[in-house]
Amino acid sequence: MNPVNYLYLSALLFTIGASGVLIRRNAIVLFMCVELMLNASNLALVTFSRMHGNLDGQIIAFFTMVVAAAEVVVGLAIIVSIFRTRHSASVDDSNLMKL
Amino acid sequence: MSAATSLNLAAVTGATSTGEAVQFWVLAVIAVGGALGTLLMRKAVHSALCLAATMLALAVCYMAQGAVFLGVVQIVVYTGAIMMLFLFVVMLVGVTSADSLKEQLKGQRFAAALCGLGFGVLMVAGIANAKLDSFAGLGEANAEGNVQGLARLIFTKYVWAFEVTGALLITAAIGAMVLTHREHVKAPKTQRELAAQRVADNIQVPPLPAPGIYARHNAVDIPALLPDGSIAEDSVMATLRERGQIRDVSQEMLARMAELESTTADWLGRPPSERPPVTGPRKALEPVAANHPAPANRPASDHDEEGAE
Amino acid sequence: MNSLIPLLVAAPLAGAVLLLLGGRAFDRLGHWLATALAALSFGFGLALFSDMLGRDAEDRTLTQHLFSWIPVNGFQADISFQLDQLSMTFVLLITGVGTLIHLYSVGYMAHDERRRRFFAYLNLFLAAMLLLVVADNYLLLYFGWEGVGLASYLLIGFWQHKPSAATAAKKAFIVNRVGDMGLSIAIMLMFVEFGSFAFEPVFGAAGSASEGKLTAIGLMLLLAACGKSAQVPLQSWLGDAMEGPTPVSALIHAATMVTAGVYLITRSGAIFNLAPDAQTAVVVVGAVTLLFGAIVGCAKDDIKKALAGSTMSQIGFMILAAGLGPIGYAFAIMHLVTHGFFKAGLFLGAGSVMHGMNDEVNMRHYGGLRKYMPVTFVTFGLGYLAIIGFPGLSGFFSKDKIIEAAFAKGGTEGWILGLCTLVGAAVTAFYMTRVMILTFFGEKRWQPDAEGHDPHPHESPKTMTVPMIVLAFGSVFAGGLFAFHESFLTWLEPVTGHEEGNSPLTPLVVTLLTTACMLAGVALSYLMYGRSAVPVVPPYGSPLTRAARRDLLQDDFNHAVLVRPGSALAAALVYFDSRGLDGFVNGLAATIGGVSSRLRRIQNGYVRTYALSMFGGTLVLVATTLLMRSV
Amino acid sequence: MSVLLTATCAVPAVGAVVTAALPAGSTEARRRNTKIVATVFSVATLALAGAVAARFDPDGARYQLTESYSWIRSFGITFALGVDGIGAVLALLTAVLVPVVLLASWHDADPAVAPPEGSFENRRRTQAFFALVLAVEAMVIVSFYATDVFLFYVFFEAMLIPMYFLIGGFGDRAGGPESARQRSYAAVKFLLYNLLGGLVMLAAVIGLYVIAQDQGLGTFDLQTLTAAVADGRLQIGGTAEKALFLGFFFAFAVKAPLWPLHTWLPNAMGEATAGTAVLITAVVDKVGTFAMLRFCLGLFPDASKTFAPAILVLSLIGIVYGALLAIGQKDIKRLVAYASISHFGFIIMGIFAMTSQGQSGATLYMVNHGISTAAWMLVAGFLISRRGSRLIADYGGVQKVAPVLAGTFLIGGLATLSLPGLAPFVSEFLVLVGTFSRYPAVGIVATFGIVLAALYALLLYQRTMTGPVKEEVRGMPDLKVRELAVVAPLVALTVLLGVYPKPLTDLVNPSVNATLSQVHQTDPTPAHPVSADHGTAQDGTARSGGEHK
């Protein structure tokens, strides 16, 4: 088997994640899909690391994870505070950016 | 870990062993299935579980590719910490709340599907077109161990980025605290004020009745019984009431009482009680939600039986 | 001795500054300080005059360079002075008459609460006028030129609470500005032509310039002179300027400032001599104005406006003489000086009459005043005799010389000009006699003033009568003195040059003709006004009379041709600016705003829509990248 | 390397920060402290700017007291300061006017007793106003001293920000809620107009850099660039040079403002406080005309000559148009604004006539117009603050009740109409002569401007100050001591520079000569020059003649 298949898997997962972001309305699920996209890119990075024979790809994947953790913390906090005020986790209910 | 190490051996060279191929196909199916599950499950909890599965599969993929450390981190941080965080929030927001199926944005689903499809095709085409046949493998890089190799890079070449991510994490932590912190707009009411307020509003001046039936049950989802045998709804917390997760055991209790009385009468040699079995007013409360089994069939919970005889 | 020249200017200037900035401290004695400084300046003038008389005729030009004013590469303007015989004449006239009028004003303005300011302005005027005549270059002359314009503006509008006075002041300044424009263009032309605008170098180099250029410079200078000296077509402000206090009319609008145009033309003789076309223009302007002013003077019932018409006419005589070239320069200046005496005297007399008549100016409401104001009557009468050219008095000598010079121009022109001046002399006699009769003779036609007080005519105080008496002396004897052995001509000749024309008539004939015309004018006037009662309400009159009462429709003309289209243009431009230019800008903004408000509907506020567009954008980017790579 | 220039720029900047940081002004005493601190900083700036002008040696190099610090190395951008005669004089003008403006605006930024609905009203209002004015001063002075094109651009644009807040946040007390709307309209219009110009200029700045870099001159340093342009090392080429020139000129023409890009000025000056209006017209706008002289002519000499006739026509239209509109105005401050447009026409005309008289005159004009318009506008502001109306028709007979106010107002008006003896005359005449000697027809038409100027200045005086005293005007107080302290130095300077402008011309002449030699222009020679023995050879001639070589 060619390790390129990992890349195909990564592309597939990324696409599924992106479609999820577009389709799902629950902010939490939407957020999960974002995580899925990040994971997919991590897989690609790890595969590239293997391809090039150095560890820099893994390092980037590592940083991605850290940043994703930070992002999740803040993102979920935002979701919670929105839920507290609006009693809804649907992103369609927050459309105040429309003027 | 030993499995991972053995898998890792295949990854040190660029080529893949048959074992890895088998493993890949298994994991790929799990990962894609999990991803689709995340996308398609109506309930957030289920989505989260599916995502966790995908992440676990990916963790194994990392290990198979020689990224042992990342695989472990993936399990610990992602599946362990982040997904738990997700689950907490899901619980906070409401486990049962499900997306409605009706799409409100016109053409959104179609456009999303089209975009997804197009993007997938493009990516696949791009990868297929790229010259990716030579895989160097990580044998050299991981010579002194994957963790050591990563550590060397992180603390030398990427030390600046590493420090910055540290700052980022602290900022995120503070940010989360700030965001979820609720400022008291006015001074919190004292107990005296609350009491005065209750009297003034004339609603439930004394404390609410406690849940459970003393000597028989003390679970929070079992309402207390009123003297007439009907249930006291106020005794169950509002969340459970809202979800319809109240276990009404009044019938069973009354049956037991009746049984007890008749046994006693037998033993004392009295005639059995003429009192008919009470079927108290049920109010509007249906004790059993559609997806809950009838509580009448579940009398023998662990602690419910204590002191029965 | 040269260092006295700046002091000539500095003394009254110091007075003006002290009185304006000194505040109330000078309220009590400021007017005497101002008078003393004017007199001091006169003293300096006399000292310089005696010094000058002690020198040779050719060596009488004094210069004094103070400092460099505007030094920019080729453009060198200096604050430096030049005092020659021509300037000296003016200095003495200005400071002399000026001092007398300061003295007169002490009495005339005694009850005005803003007297200090009045004297400050008078001193300012003296300083500017002196600067004008002692400047050694055109730019510094321009400084004084506009300075007197400012003083005139301030003094005409001295009683600012009267809208008519404020309007008259503004009108005077703006009409003068039109003239000033001419002066500044002339200076620019000189700079471009000669690289300098100082008198000496310009006059020295004038010969090398083309006649066309010199004519242009000359015409521009004439425009300036028209503005300042109230010559047709820029004469309309002088009548209105009579809104100012009477001493102002006497000093500025009769004796000195309005004659600045004559000074300018005489001073620029070197240019005009080489530009005959410009000279012709000067002569035409002079001739037209002398008739114009005389006609206006005949019709006015306001004593000051009648005198203003007369001033215009007399300056027309001077301009005409100046336009004749070296034949006439000296006589123009001579008439200027004698006119300074008698016209100042006449105005002061008029002021004295008004002072006694509750500030009434309408001559139809006077009558029979000779008994009540004997000193005024006598001094005014002497001035009257001088102006009509009664033999032996000042005006006789000077005006006669001008008429003679006009004939001496020669040819058809000479005849036309001579006849014009003769007619002018006759009309002068006519309207001055009319003024005399209406004011001092006949029966009383006094009217109560606005508050119903009947006038109680009385002789004016000493501070007012003394200057009138002194000026009357000047009116009587100055002309004779100047004509004696042609002393004035000899005095000025080194500066202005002189040549005898070829007159078709002998001087005696001219003199006789002049006297005859004068007598005819007086007789006609007596027939019309002296023998029958004068109506209090003016008769309807002939069309010419009615037009003359309205300054020969000059104001109506200006209004119709300049003011009305001008304000319409301004209004149209205001509209254009707010609707056209700004409308374009605002319209652009509105268009962008409109398009944006439509485009913003795309921003529906749904996060997922934004995500979709981001994703779509990424798709396009990736596709483009791949395509570009594959190509 | 002397740090005098940096210090001159830094003092007002520090002053702005300090003033802004002072404790909030809820009490009168705290507000007064703020004002005094700001004024002290502005006076210190004046002292430094004076020192710069005093240390400038007219016979020395073109740019003196130069400083240069590396800023953005990869693009060759430096924080380079240097001063020539023109910059020194204009920076001094700025430094003179700011303390005066601060003193004049002493109470303009006090919180209103009853804040109107929706107005910018808070406790730091006073601090904000004084800090913003100092910030403007700092930025303007940097612009005058900058010898790096990019540095100049940055500050040229940055000064819009404090100006925007000054216009939009602090208006006349006159007018109701409608005026708040008008004010924000004016502020936005000011900002957009100038931003548009600035962006076009940015494109031109980048274009200039790209072209220069192609020819091996990767720098924004003005001295290097102008020297390279002069000796042919930098050849921008016909079309590109024209485009770049227009890019620079557009920005400056908006700022100046030149007809037909002027329409923001009447709004801005009308709605802002009198002090801010003075800042706009007397200080900020001068940067535009100054930059035409320094950048347009220095960097693009050929294009400048190509476009000069067209620009002269526009400025001529501006002179007449501005004056006619001033005559037609009903609002005192808008009248002053249109008068300024007319004057800016003169300044631009002097610059592009390309004669030493014209350019020296234009530079003096910037200074003199600054001083005289400041006097006129500030007195008008005092008048307006007394009656609470900007309409000319609401006044009449003020002279009777407030003679000193009327007198200073008249002096301001007379200066505006260029009365000889007052400073603007010197500059206006120089501009006219300079223009006339190259373009006689333009010079003659421009001369009509002096008649129109007399018309609007005196009409305004007549309608507001003379005539019977109006009921609302009765009891109007005369100028107070503070207001006299504002007007007196301006009037004194107007008179002084009208009679003895030599200190300024000595500073300006060498720089103008250098500018002219950059565009390869010499003054037209007189047709029939006066022979030597008649020459008016004074000390000034010999001196400037020497510098010319």
C-alpha cells in the first residue's frame, strides 16, 4: 500500500468536516466538525513528516493540537455564554450581524 | 504500546507492510464512519461519541506512521481532554436537544454538498497529480526515539513558537474564565430578602417538600406523596420534571400498603379492609416519557428495597 | 536734515498709535495731542522747506533710505523717502491745512463721545498722506495710497450707527480699490519692463521702453488716479463720502486726498510725456469730469454734496492740466494748492453753518444766515470769490492759467479743451453763486429738526473760526503770491519741467473770456435764485436736473451693470457650489451608499452562509492554483 | 547629529500624551490644570521651533540640522528630519498659532451645562480637546521637517485622525441638535475627501519607490531622490512622471484646497469651533501647499512645468470663485472659509508661476494668511460665542457696544483684503508680480481678486458691526483679557511682518532659489533693465544675488 492513502483519507475527512460546518446548526456539533478538519490536517502533516523523513511536520501537528485546545476552550466558553443568554445553541439564531 | 511500537517499525522505512495496509483499511473505515456519524447524528452526544471514535482511529494512524508521541497526545489531549470538554458542554446545554431536520437557509444543503463534493474531487485530484511516490521514512529522524527527536526540535528550533503557544494557552484559559464569568449586576439578595420576597409574592412560603418516600425511596426522581396518595410535583427538581423523568411509584406503594394491611389483618384475624385502592388524581403529569420504560416494572432498584420487610 | 523726512510721517503716526492703543487715558487731552503732532509735522515741513530754499534749484531733492522692505531676488522694495519740490509742496499743504482742520475739529467734534478715535484717524490720515507724497518708489506710494484709503474709509464711516455712513464708507473703499488695482498692475508692468519700480530708475529707463508699454502703464496709473480723485468713471463715491464729519470732507475729500491722483500723474510725468495716447485719455477724463462735476453741483440741494460736485469739477481741471503734459503740470499743482485753501475754507464754512443749524444740510432750509454768522459769511464769501475766479483772488490766477494751457495745447484739441474749461468756469460761477444765495441771502426758510427744535443759528467757537480765517487768507493771497514773478512755476520746474504751448489766443484774451464767463454764470444764478423766493420743496425740474440730482444716473448705472449682475452671479455660484460641485460629491456618496445598502443584503447574518462563502472562496482558490500549475 | 528637530516634534507629542493622561476634569480646577499644562507644552514647542529658525543659516546647506534614524530598513525608509528655510518658517508659524488657538479655545471644550442629546459629552472632554490639538501640532511639525517621502506621507495622513475628532467632537455652542448632525457630516466629509487624496498619493509614493528601486535607488530619502532626479541618475520618464506628479498633487490639492476640490472646507470650518477652524485653514492646509513646493516641484520638475498652466487656471478660478462665494455667504464662518479658498488660489498660483517672487510670495502668503486669518476667525469666534449665532443677519451695530472687538475684527478683515502695511499685502503683491512676470494675463485677472476681497471683507464688517444696534446685540461684552491676549500677538505680528518682513524673506529666499533651480527655471528678465547706476543696489540685493550662485 502506498502511504499516499493516508493523504486521501485526510482529504476525505477534511471534506466531511467542512460539509459538517456548512450543514449542522448546533454550535457544538459545528465545532466538532471544525475539530475534525483540524484532525484531518494533522494526519496530512504526520504523513508529510513521514514522507520527508524529518519531524517538522509532527511539530506543526503538535502545535496545531495545542492551538486547537486553546480554541476549544475559548470557543466552548463562548457557546456557553451565548446559550446562557439566548437559551439556544443554534447558530442560526444568532444573526445579529445582519443589519 | 507494544502494538504501536511494532507498527512503528513499518513506518521507519518509507514502504508499508501488509500489516499496516490491513490496519489502515480497518482504521480508515472506522475514521470515515465516525466522521460521517459526527456529521449525520441528530443528537450532539452521539456526534461527540462518533468523533471520539474517529480521533482514536487517527491516533493509531499516527502511531503507525512513526508519530508515537503525537498518537499518545492525540488520545490524551484530544480524546481525553477536549472531547470530555465537549461532552460537558453538551450536558450543560442539554443532552437531548436535537437539531431540527428542517433547513432554514435556502439552498444551503445543496450548496454545501456541492462544495464538499467539489472540494473532495479537487483534493483527490491534487494529491493524485502530485509526485508522492518516494517516502523517506522516519528511520533516521526517529533514531534516538520519537520523543527525543521532537523534544530536540521543540526546544531548539521551535522554542519561540513553543513559548508563544504557552502564552496562548494561558490567554485562552483566562479568556474562558472571563467569558463564562457572570458579573453581578446588583448585589445578591440575602436570605432575609428572599424570604420577604416569598411572603410578599405569596408563593410556597415554607420549604418545598423533599423528594422520595421515606422508609421506601429517597431517589431524587421519585416524587413525594401527598396525604391523599397523589404525588407532590414540587418535590422533584424542575429539570427532571421538564424532561419528564419522574418515577411515579405511588401505585406500587399503595399496592404494598394494601398488601401489608391485608397481611396484618390476616395475622390479627381481622376482616380485610374495605377501603378501595386509591388511584389518586394524576394531574397533568404523565410519569413515563415515550422513550422511558414504565417505572412500574422497575421496583427492585438497588436501594429501593432497603427496609422493605 | 534728511533724517527729518521720516519724522514727518512718524509724528502723526505716533499720534494715531497712541490715541488708538492708549485707551481712555487720552480721552481728555488726546485731541490736543493729535493737533500738536500735526503741527509738529508742519514744523518739520517748514524746517525742510527753509533748508530746501537754501539750496540750488537743481540740488533740492533730499533722499533718505530707512531699510529694505521686501527683498526677494530681483524684487527690491525699500522703505525710503524722496523729498523734492513737488513733494514739498504737498507736505506743506497737507500738514498746514491738516493742522488747521485738526484745530477746527477740536471745536466741531467737542461733543462727540468718540472724539479720541476721530483724532486718531485724522492723524493716521496725515501719516498715510505724507507717506504717499514722500515715497521714492511706487510700492511705498501704494502703501500710502491705500493708507489714505483706509483713513478715508474710517472717517467717512465715523458715524457708523448710520447705515448710510457705513454704506458710503464701504463704497468709497471699494471704488478706490478698483483704482488701486490699476496702480498695482502699473507697478507690475514697470517691474516686468524695467526690473524696478522706484521713481528714479523707472523714469531714467522710460525712454528705452516701447510706447505701447508706456501707454499701458499710463492708462493703469490713470485708472488709479480716477479712483482716488473721483474722476469719471470712478467718481460715484465722492458724493456719498459727504456722510463723514465735515472736517473730514474738508481735509480728505476736498483739500488733500482726492488730489492724490493729480500728484500721481504729475509725478509720473516722465512716463506720460512718452505716451501721448495715455495723455489724451487723461485729458478726456479731466474734461468730462469737470463738466460732470459742475452739472451735478448745480442740482444738489445738500450743501456738502454741492461742494463735492464742485470738488470733482475742480479736480477735473487739475487732471486736465496734468494731462496736457509739461505745459500744464505746474498749473495743475498750483490750482491744487489754491483749491486746497479755498475748498477747505468752503467746507469748513459749510460745517460751521451746519453746526449752527442743528446739522441741517439742505440749503433750501437755510437762507439769510449772513446776519447770524458774520465770520462764517465773510470767510465763506472769500472762498466763494476765490473759487469762481474773481480777479485778484487765488482761484483766478490758477484757473486762468489752466484755461490758458488748455488753449495752448493747440489745434482742434486746444479749442475743444479751452471751450470746455471756459464752460466749466461759467458753470462753477453759477452753482457757487447758487450756494451763496441759498445759504446766506434771501429770507429765512429754517425748519425744525427731527426732534422739533427750531434752529438757533449762532457763530461758531474760536477753534472753528480761526482756521476758517487763516484759510480765507490763503484763498485770497496764495494765488497772487504764486503768480508773482511766476514763482511757483520756477519752484516746480526742476521736477515737472515746463514748456510754453502755442496758444491761439493771447493770455489777456483768455483772462477776459474767463472773467466774462464767470460773470455770466453769476448773473444767471442771481436771476434764477436771487430775485425770487426759493421754494422749500425742490421743484420737479428738467430731466437733466433730475438726473444730476441722482449724480447723472451714475449709481443707477453701476447698480444695473455691476451690482445686480454681480450679486446674481454670487447667488448663482452659491447655488452651483452647493448643488453642482457639492451635489456631485454628495451624489457620489449617495450612489455608493445605495449600492452598498443593496449589497449588504448578502450579509444575512447567518454564520453558515459566511462559512459557505469562505469555503466556496477556498474552492475557487484551490481550483485556480491547480489549474495554474497544470497549465 | 543634533536632536533639535526631533525634540521640536517630540515635545507636543509628549504634551498630547501627558494632557490626555491628566485626571478627568469634573471640576473647574482640574480642567484649568489641563489647559495650563497643554499651553506650557505648546509654548515650549514655540521656543524650540524658534530655536530651529534661529539656528538655520540662510547661507548654509539646503537642509540643515538633519537627523536620520533607520526605520523600515528593507524598504529604505528612514525617520529623516531636516529643515530648509520654508519648513522652518512654516513650523514656526504652527508653533506660534497653537498656543494662541489653545488660549482662544479655553472654554470651548468645557462640558456644557446641559449636554444636548447625542453629543460627545464626557468627563475627559477638556483633556481630549487639548491633547488632540497638541497631537495635530506634533504631526504637522513632523510633516514640515520630514525629508523622507514615506515619513512625510505617514504624518500627512495621520493628522487626519485628530482633526476628525476635533471637527466632529467639538462644535460651536451655536445651534441645536441639527448642528450635531451637520458637524458629523462635516467631519466625515473632511475625512473622506482627504483620505481619498491620501490614498492616491500612497499609490504614487509606492510607484515612485518601485521606479527608483528599478534604477538602483531603493530609498525614500528626499535629498537622495531629488539629487538623483537633478543629475539624471533617476529618470522617471514622461508618462510615469506625469502620473506620479498628479498622484502627489491630487492629495495636496485636496488638502490645500484647490478649486474644485474645496467643498469640504466650508463645512469643516463652519461646523468646527473657531480654534479648530484656525487649525484647519492656517496650519493643516498649509502642509498641502508646502508639500507642492517641496515634493511636486523637487521630485517631478518636468511634469510640474507641463501641468503648471492648467494648475494656474484652476487656482485663478479658485481666487475669483472663492471671493464671489464669500460675498454670497450668509454665515460668518463659511464666509471666512471661502475667503481662505480664494487665498489658497493665490498661494498655489505663486508656487506654479515658477518665479522667485511668486514662490517667496507664496511661502510668505502661507505664513501671513495663517496669522491674519487666525486673527479674523478667532475674533469671529468670540463674536459668535457671545450671540450664539453664525448668521450675519443676526448681528448689527456691534461696533457701538464692543468697539475693541469690532476694531480687531476690522483689522482682521483689512489684513484679509491685503491692505498695505499689513502682512498679507507683502505676500499677495509678490505672488501677483511673480505671476504677472511670466503669465501677464493670469496676473491681471488675479488682480480682480483684490477688489472682490475688499467687497466681502467690508460687507461682512458693515453688516455685523455697523448700523443701528440690534436688540440681541445690546449688552454684548467687549473682548476680555484672555481674548485680548489671543488677538494682540496676532495683530502685532500682522503689522510687524507687513512693515518688516525681511527676517522671513531672508530665511525663505535661498530655499526658493534652490527649488527653482530644481525645476530648471529662472526668473524672466526685465525687457529694459534699469542701467547699473540707477540700480537700487541695497544690501539685500547683494546678499541674495550671492546665494543665487
